Amino acid sequence: HTLEAKLDLPRLQLNKSAINGNKLSFTGALEQADESLGVAVQMPAFELNNKIFQSAEISADFDLKQSDRALLAKFVTPLNLNIETQQLQLSDITAKLTLAHPKLSAPLAAKLAGNMTSDFTEQEVKTSFTAKIDDSEITGNLGVKSFRHPSYTFDIGANTLDLDKYLHADWSKQLH
């Protein structure tokens, strides 16, 4: 197993009422056998003031690989975390995802837009999204309530989704 991590924070300003910083970046990598995970998180600027942590933009890149499977993802969103009320808002998420898998005829690419709110006191997470895969548009709402004994809610719709276009012709024979 190999684990690497690096945190870079060139400027951090502390005063009585606020903490400000810029160019926060974190990179990490975990490798074991035929699996790897790479993570890169960046915030051009951030502020903690009156128990509210904010960043106009946080970006996160993920690179997961396992033998012949891979997931590449990039997320960008503003971040607002109220420490006192324990509420997190990701108000304008944009994402690009690429998935490679042996049962897919080619790598699958998707674009996603949405938002997420979390209330840690109430143990609740809600998200809504719109995803685009070629000509398919998928919209949905997802929720989780009670983190110890979670109950999940979802409402997902698609205008069209041609799975035969993405899966190998013999994929159903491989299920047996």
C-alpha cells in the first residue's frame, strides 16, 4: 500500500473575527495492488467569519482505477458551511464524469449540474440534479435522512436512455 498526501496553503491570515486564505490545495493518492485513487481539491480563496466557512469556488478531481475499470470526475461548486447551524450548501454544482468498464462498449461521458444541502443536526441531505449523456437528459432528486439508520428517497426521470448503445452486445449473457 502506498499513501501520499500534500497540503499547500501559501497564505493564511488570522485575526480576531475571521480567517482568510488563498490557493488552498490538497492532493492525495492511494495505491494498492491493481487499485488506485487520486484526489485533488482546490480553493482559490476562502473565509471563516461569524462561524460561516465560505469559498466562491471549490473544485475536486477524482481518479479511481481498478484493473480494467476507471472513473474520472471533476466537480466545481461554491461552498457555504454554517458551523453554528451545521448546514452545508453546495449551491451550483457542475461536474464532468467519465466511466470506463469492461461491460461498456466505449467510455461513458456525462455532464451534471445541480445543488446539494446538508443539515447535519437533522441528519438530512438533499440534492437535485440534471445530467446529460449524449442525447439523454436525466433529472432527479435524491435524499438521505438519519445517518445511523438511513432512509433514502429518490425521484429520477429521463427523456430517453438507450442502454444498448452503451453496453456490449453480449452484456445480458454475462449476467448468468
